Amino acid sequence: MSNHIATRESEMSLAELRGDCARMAPHWVVPAKSAPAPVAPSRIHGITVPAASARLIDAMSDYGD
């Protein structure tokens, strides 16, 4: 049996919370990541981008100016 005394959430410190999380981490299951399947351009329809938004993105150097 654990000697841990339950406290109200408002009384728990960040250090205690991090400690609890660290002790539980080995018990958490992480699902395997899978890459999403590419979508054929012919299946993409019904998306409308306002001209002002397209110009704004086109003018941003992050997007290939």
C-alpha cells in the first residue's frame, strides 16, 4: 500500500504533479505513428480560398516567394 496521501488538486505543487507523471509514464502506451496516405489531387474538391487570402499567403516568403 502506498504512503501517498491524497490532496486536493489546488494543493498539489507542480513538482509533485511532475513526479506523479514521471512515475506513471512507464505505464502509458504510445501508439505507433503511421504516415497518412497521400490524397490524389482529383479527390480534393469543394475548397474555396478567398483571393485576398491567396494573395496574402503568396506574398509570404515562408511559402516560396
